[in-house]
Amino acid sequence: MRKILFKLIAVFFILTSCNNPNEKLSILLKSPEVDRENRYEVYVSKKLNITVPKTKFCEYHEFAIYRDSLFYGVHITNSLNIDVYNLVNESFAYDIKVPEYLVKTNKIMNLFIQTPDSIFFQESFPPSVLIINSKGDLIKRFNIENDFENFENNADIPGLYSFPTIIGYRDPIFNSSKNLLYLIMHPIGAHNSRGGYKNTYRVGVYDIEKANWLSFFGRPEGIMKFKGKLFYNYDLSIPYFLIVNDTAFITYPMDHYIYIYDISSGELIYKKAGNSQYCNKLPNPLKTSKIRDTQAAWNFRIQIPFYGPLFYNSKMNMFTRIFHFRQPLKDVNGKLNSGKNRKGSIIIFDKDMNIVGETVFKNGSLGILKSLPLSDGILMARQPHYWQSDDTLVYRYKYEIRLIKQSE
């Protein structure tokens, strides 16, 4: 009888502890055990040498690639100008000057290249998406409302949203066959700090023919769902988004998992562990007092590990995900760590999202927020101490995916 009673108490404890949000968060922060193979790696297949014109820049804060051949860059000090480089011929191609009157914030943000004559970008106030051609002429502007008054089910869209810009890798995605625009969303105001957060959405689907919102999906999952009233830094709270055929992928900088959705219904199909083998645990989010303390929040941000975006490499029918390792708050000279020598890795997945390899980069050779997907790999800039001069485009290392040669 005592044994039965003990078992019942143990089962009760397990069930109640699993229903405890703090317990769920603690479990999700730990790196999940996953079967992984080490069959693939990324390697430098080519080093580009593109000379930058004297009036241009070697680095850009906004950038995009069109079909492995054209690199588009916007520099923060000349943010109404898009510079275009030919990656095949390794040369500067042309620039696109956008008139000041078109962009009220005077900043081109979140570039997406549908074709060279169909270039999408966002501005933050008022929240808008603009389409221009290769001459900088306006094709169309969409003033996307953030109160969703015209959405027929707006009772299911609690609170207001912003459309994140300036933080990188949150660009709009356009489906030309359906005329649908997919935009990353972030709740603002009360719904970002109270219990309603978990009921908000992360992706909005905008019909450009009707100039109206069609649907929303991607409620917070995993760590972001169970973090409660705790916070990560702003850029770590915004998801990455990817579409491949009829499937959408949502990932977070602070989550080991990849969340996979049916693009038509917006339903979560399943999740898959996509964690680095070099991360045992992600850090706990911060209390409100800490996240509002600018220096404390920055010190936290400097040290913590985090994931970069998920890329699709279409020629290989494979995926890659970047991971940046934890680093100390201060460098060897006692100064706040700049990340100059930060370690990182690229995790490689097969078409079914199974981990089939992970390549480690040391001494800052994996640039932070400086990578772009190619059909067979990644175009990357390394950290600044690797840059040769201001006359050479820093996005020059082409990494391809290959099978690791097995020793006989």
C-alpha cells in the first residue's frame, strides 16, 4: 500500500511540475538530446576580390542577394542608395538612387529582391512596404496598418504590433504566384509584457491586390511562449522566418528548436531540434528591472550565445543555421568584449531537418550578422580584423557544403 501511495505521489509531482511554466522554461533552455551525424561540412570554395569604388563602402548594414549573382547593399550613412555588385564578374555593377520624397524616414530597411526590377523594402513610420525598380522608380507603396481594423477577425489579434527593422534578417518575403507578402510582426505595449503575449502572432500575410491583411500565424512557441514576464534583448526576441515551397519555418535567436508550419493553413505541423552540440544551455531571460537597465542589458547581450537565421540551400536541398558561442564579458585587455574573436559554428541539416554536420569557426572567422544564403552554401564576411582594406568588399568568402571524406 505504501509503495502504491509513493508511486501516486511521484506521478502527481511529475505532472504538476510539468505544468509549472518555470519548470517548462527550465527544460526548454537546456539543449535537447538529438541524434546527429557528422557527414557534411562547409568549406571555403572561393574568395572573391571585388574592388569598391571610392564613393562606395566595403560593408553594408542592409544587404541581399539575387540568385547567387547580384549583391545589394545599403550603407547607414547613405541609406537612400542601393549599391549593386556582380558576384560572378567580381565587379561593381551600378547603384540605385531612391528619391528622398519616397521614403519618409530616409532609410531603406529590410531588403528583399524579387527581381532586379522588383525590389521590396520597408520603412518604419508610417509602417510601409515599397516596391521600386532598378532605376529607383516607385512601382507601388503599401501602407500596412498596425491596428488591423479592417481584418474581419480582428478580435483574435490582441494589441498593436510593430514591424521590426534595422536589426537584420527580418526581411519581407513575397509570393509572386499568390501576390502575398509575408511580414515579421512584434507585439508592442501591454501585450508584450502581460499574459496576453503568448496569444499574439509573429507573421502577418498581406494581400497586395486587396491591400489588406489576409491572415496571421506563428504564435510564440518554446522558450518565447513560456518566458512569462521575463525578457530577452529586443533583437533576440524577434523571430527569423523562411519559406520553402509550401512550408514556413520560424526560428528564434534564443531557442534550440525549428518550428515548421503549413503555409496555407498557418498551422504548426511539428518542431525539430536544431541545436548546436556546443551549447549546453541558453541563459534565462531577464527580469524587467534588468532589461530596462541599459548597461546590465548590454552586458548580458555581449556574453550570451545565440542562433542566427535558418538558411535554405536550394541546389543541395539542405539547410544551414548559424550559432554564435558564449563569450566572456571582457577581453584580455579588460575592455568590454567586441566579439572580435568570437567562436561560432554552422549547423547543417538534410531536407528532413536532421542534423548531418556542424563546422566550427574560431577567432572571429564567422562574421556576426554578416552572412547570406547561396544555393549551395553561404556568402560571408568575417570580423573586421580580417578585412584587408576599405577598397575591397568584405562579403567575399563563399562557403559550400560538401561530404566529409571518410578515412579508410
